[in-house]
Amino acid sequence: MRVFRIGAARVTRTRKEAFSGNGGLYASARWHTAGHPVVYTAQSLSLAALEILVRLKQTNDIQPFYAYTAEIRDSLILRPDSFPAQWKSRLAVSRAFGDAWLEAKATPAMLVPTIITPGEWNVLINPLHPQFSLDWIVSGPDAYTFDARLLPVKKETRSWRTSRAVYTALARAHRGKRRAGELLDEERGSR
């Protein structure tokens, strides 16, 4: 299967960096919790772009990006028969599913649905799996630029203080029940 990845140039300058999974160590996403190296790829370049765009919509800082293409043997990709109930609405559910796959190291890649475009798929890659290989990468880094019409510049941006105030308010409102970071992750994931 051919898969595509787009990443910020500052952290994906080389194939090794782009497929290290290091981003998964620092931030949670739909199919994993922070602390797990994982590489998110998409079944098309346009889907990979959409996955980036949903995160860029709140910034004026449009940095350079690189695109990569990889080929993964179908026999190395887990295609689950089903996914847990509520995987779309509850990040904890989809993250637990992905974390279990990463920890089991049964296959180096897993096909998962994208929430952005129903009927399309992402492929997670476990860079710690013994069968993972940088030889899968067939192209990249290739400069990738988003069409300016896709990213209108916001006239008003949030300051660090505003973001901090939101975080603090969430922490106070839910003290003792859940971490504010988890709430912010859920909020971002539901958009």
C-alpha cells in the first residue's frame, strides 16, 4: 500500500526524522497517547494535507513542510475487523485501542479510519517494530506548500496569556476529576 506523510520541515528534514515517531512521544492524537512513538500516514496526499490543515486553522505561523511517500507490503498492515464503539466521540477509547496495538508490536502498521473524511483511511506505523524499515520510503523530503486560499490569515490571534487563561480555567473547573490537558485534547479532537 502506498501511504503519504506531511510534516513540519523543522522536524522532518530527513527520512529518519520524518519516520522516527518522536512526535508521538510529546503529544497525544486520535490513535495514541503521548509517550508512544508512532507515525501517522494517509492513504492519499490530499488526506495527509487535510490532517495537517485541521491543526493549522488556528495559527498565522505557516511554516515550511515536507512530504514523503512510502510503500508498505499489505501483509505487514493490520486491518482490524472492527473498531471500538465510540472511537469517534471518545478520544480515550481510540487512544487505548492504538496504544494496545503499539505495545503488542504484532504488526508494523495498522489501518485506521480518519474522522475527517468518512470512508478514507490513515495508516499508523510503529517505528519500534522490528519489521519497520526506512527502505519503505520511496520519495521525500519534497517541499510541500499549502495553497494560500486554504489558510486565510486570522485577523485576531490568541495571545499566550489568553491560551494560558483558558487552560487555567479548565483546570479549575475540573479539578480533581480530570487533567485539563486531557480536556483540551478532547476539545481539539472533536473539532
